[in-house]
Amino acid sequence: MTSAVRPHAAHDQTNLPHVLRRAGQLGLLQAAAVLVFSLISRVLDGAPELVLRSVIVLSGVAATTLLPGLWTRARTVEGIAGAAGIGLGAAALFTVVDAIVLQPIGTYTNRWLAIGGGSNWWYLPVWWMVGTFLPWMGAYALANQTAKSGAPSPVGVLVTSLVLAAIFGAVAVAIGFPGASLGLGTFSVAFLPAIALTVLVTGVGVKRG
């Protein structure tokens, strides 16, 4: 994942060892977050459970969306693609950890099993798609910011995306969208179109060469 011509040596860090190393770090971080989320669901109840689970979800979404683009220092399609590659590699590692560790120790609840009709494998294709999409969009938004101001603003990307996700989620509940409710599930799904719209928002005013 290297390019023959690189606009600036400090940006678009996409050499393969770097991408693989960062993918490993992100994949292990995701696996740890899933495990902690499961433990919290089992030992807590009520408001404390909701607060801590929300913190885990927000932290996991933020890390998956922003870290790959920051690690590659995305500025052009090279760095954006590298960030997506980190996300894809992280999803692959998570699959291995999930199969060897998380599923055998009973991480997932019976409800999670029931969603897949008795199988835990239903969510892995979704994980691969989302785990690649979020870093791709996050890196794109960071690259847009860098093109406009010379530096990325991960806080700006995250806040914009969270606000848009809250709006999308509220609208989905208000219009009675199937399955929508005021909860983490709806918010998590709403974050997907929100980060895509954030890319469009941050891209306003960017000069395309």
C-alpha cells in the first residue's frame, strides 16, 4: 500500500508494516471493548449499566472512526485507503479473537444468539463492513479538514458526527422507523449515515486538485 509519488513525507503513512501493526492494535482494542461491554451487562443494571455501556460504545466508535486516519495521517486518497485497510485488518483480527476467545468463554448473551437464529456468526460480515466503513469515512473527513486548515480536528469530526447521529436517531423514532428506539442500538446505526454526512460537511470549500 505504498505510492510511487507522495505529496508530503509527513502524510499518508501507508507502508504495509505500519498498516498491519496499527490494524493489530485496533483489532485488540475492539475485542477488549466487546468483552468489557459484555461484563458490564452481566454485573450491572439500571442507570450505571446504561452509562458505562454508553461510554464503551462511544469510545469504541470514536477509536474505530478516527484512529486509523490519524495513524496514516490521511491527506489524500493514499492515506484514506490506508485507514480503510487498517479497519479491514482490525476486523480480520477481531474475527480470529472472537472465534478463539470471545465465543468460547460465553461473551455473548442468548438474545445475541437468537438474533442470528441460533448462530453467533451472523454479525461478523456486518462487523467487517462497518469496521472498514467507519475508518474510511473518518479518514476522509480528517483529510478534508487538513486540506482546508492544514491540520485535522478529530474532536470536530466526532462532535459533528455525534450531533448528526442524535438527529437521525430522533427522527427515526419520531417517524416510527421499524426497530428504532431511544437507545444505543438506534444511535449506533444512525452514526453510519451521520459520519457519511460529516464527510460532505467537512468537504465544503475543499479545493480538488
